Amino acid sequence: MPTTPARGRRRPLRIALALAGAAALTAVSVALPAAAIEGAHRPAPAPKPTVVLVHGAFADSSGWNQVTERLQKRGYTVLAASNPLRGLTTDAEYVKSILATIEGPIVLVGHSYGGAVITNAATGNPNVKSLVYVAAYALDAGERLIDANELGGGHSELGDHLVIRPYPGAPEGDADGYIDPAFFRELFAADLPKKDTAVMAASQRPAALQALFTPSGEPAWKSIPSWYVVASKDNTIPPQAERAMAARAGSRTVEIRSSHVVMMSHPGEVADVILDAAR
């Protein structure tokens, strides 16, 4: 029959195609497990550090709210600690006890007096991978806050506008210091709306005055990389002193045209510095 030879000729072609398909499937079946095995041996990505934020005097942890929101949106765990404001030694020990409960790497951030606290609290903790000073005191060993204000030839008028009130159990000669509400906005938050600073002045948390005169311990910035945000319009800590402390610590420095509460008036820029320290 005339069709028989044609069918016979097609049979080898079909066999060849089937064999080629089988070879391709075999190659894929061999390649896939190899890729899967390779992926299984890839190291897991390093965990993101926990960001611990420490506020300073005349404030509370809510001052970090806008920074916290930005960090959380980037997937970071954030803890805004409540600084007791009872004196440098006590406050540093308190923050140190908080750090001891955190597993994994930590980025430790301090604003204002909170900088002096983190300088002491981080010393000896191997989990603290970086320090961020936000218009803050990066004290040297034996240095006091009142001394640091004079670094770089600066001068702070904060001490001239404090309201002093007693507190129960205060050591002899100690008391609580508040910023006089009449000068609060000018000294502390000149670039925030007046309605906001009026509320901040009324709700400010006082700090024990002994914090001004307590010598700092061995500074953590000598062994831990640091970042520093200088607030160039700061009327609480002189900008000259901030620059001097940042240079002494070898910090990566960003300068922002801001009042003392730079984390409130420029939260995005401050969050960016913290993210840089967290990488």
C-alpha cells in the first residue's frame, strides 16, 4: 500500500523526538534538586537589629513617635525606653538592664541627656553594634554634662532658666529641674508649633540635678561605631559642643538645621541616620 512506507518513515522520527524529550526531562529533573540543595546551603540573612531609643531630660519616650513609625515601616523592632531621669549612674544601670533582655544585635540611640546614658549603658555589651547620638552628650571618661556644654567654646543658657522643685527621698543638695515654661520653646523646641510646645512645657518630665555633676564612666563610643546628628540651631546643647563631641568620638556626622528636638522636627532625616547605623 502506498501509505505504509510513509508511516514507516515517521516511526523513527517519533522515536527520536521521544528520546530527545526524555533527555530534556532528565536534565531538568537532575538540575532542580541540585538548585534546591544549593539554596538550602545559603546562609540565612542576618537578623535586623533591635533599635532602642532613649530620651533625655524634660521629655519622655513619645518624642520618638514619628521616628519609631518610620523604623517600624522598614521592618525594625523598636523599643522606646522610659529614662528614669534620676541621675546618670542610676539611669545608665536601668537602660543596661533593659539591653540585657534583648537577644541579637542592638542599635542604641540617645537624645540629649540620653546620650550620656547610652554612653555608659552600652559599655561591655557585645550586642550593641552601633550608637547614635541625636543632639546628645557623648561624654568622655570623668566628664560631666556641665563641662561638656563648654566644649568648642559654646555656652548654654539652660541653667539660667530652670525651675527647681524638691522630690521625696532626694539626696542632700539634690532636686528636680524643669525648664521654665516661659523659655521652653526658645530653648528646647523653637522650630515646633507654639501650640505643641505649650503642651510639651506643661507635661515635661523633670530631671534630677545631680545628673549635671556626675562624672561619666568609660565611654562606649571608644569601642563601638557611632553616628551623630548635630542640631545647628540648638539652644539647649551648644552646636559647637555637639560638633566637638562628634569629632572626638569619631562619629559619622550629619548636621541638620534644627532646634534641640531634631527627632521631632526632622523625624525622617533622623530615621535615615538610624537606618544607616543599622545596616
